[in-house]
Amino acid sequence: MSTTESVRHRSLGDHTWQGQAACRPSEYNPVNPDTFFPGPEETRKIAAAKVLCAQCPVARACLDAALEAGDTTGIRGGLTEEERESLHARIAERLDYSRVNATLAGRDIHLTKAERRAVALAGYRHDVPVERLARLLKITNEHAVKLYREARRAHQHRQIAEDTARAAVSSAADRLTGADFGTAA
């Protein structure tokens, strides 16, 4: 029996996830916010913050928010500033297909450049109307047409590359003779 984790992506302007955060102080959950802003040598604070983050139902949303906003301070989503540093550098190239699929399903979420390209390519492949793509990505119809042109070219280039590779394998297989395989023992 397998279980699948449902990923809840933040909608644009959505901050409701913060109310579900394990780090949110309340009468019954006295959390010191300073715990999430330790100094580099404060290993106990770092460990305490990471334990809370590990229990948090919205850790992924917290990490996404930190990356998308360029937030480089404190512990967010269970990662320290140093641990998030490489993610910040590569955020524009992040490609999470669950985010792409959520967008195609009509969810209004933050997308990276790579995810926006993937939405356009998937839209092209599935014959999503230009007007719908424009609405999903919050762009003009003219820009959507341009993205579809780029997606069509990318699709054609991928087809050409696959056909060339298939032809090369077929050609190599045709050149093999019985002598190439040796004898049976």
C-alpha cells in the first residue's frame, strides 16, 4: 500500500499558510521567534528550529516563500541561510512539475522561468487555447502566441533529435554481422 503526499502550493498573495506554521507562537505553543534567527555558532538554536520545522505542515510553503522573495535571513522551511544559498542561486531554473500541473489546472501560483516554459510546452502539446494560456500565465494573447511558437520549435527540434538518434542506432544495428557476436560456448 502506498501513500502519496498532497502538495499544497501557495497561491499568489496567499499568506494563510502562515497560520498553520509550527513556529507561530500562541498561548498553547510558546515559540520564541529568535530561535529561527540564530548566530552561525548557535548550534542548539539551529537544532531546535529544525526540529520545529520537521513537524511543520507548511514547511514547503515556507521554503518556497523564502526562495521566491529572496529571503536570505533565518531558518526557513527547515533550512539555514547557508543551506538555502545554493537554492537561491538556482531558483529561476527550478522545475517542479507539480507546480506546472497545478497551474494548468487553473491554480494561481508562483512560477519560475523554467516552470513558465514548461506550462507553455505542456499547453502546446495538449492544445490549450492561446487565450487560456494567457490567462494562466497572466500575459497578453500576443505573448502567449510567441510562447507557443517557441514551444512548437522546441518540440520540432526534440523530434528531429530523437529521429536522428533512432536512425543512428538503426544504422549501427544494420552494420553488425554474425562475426560481431562471437561464438556460443
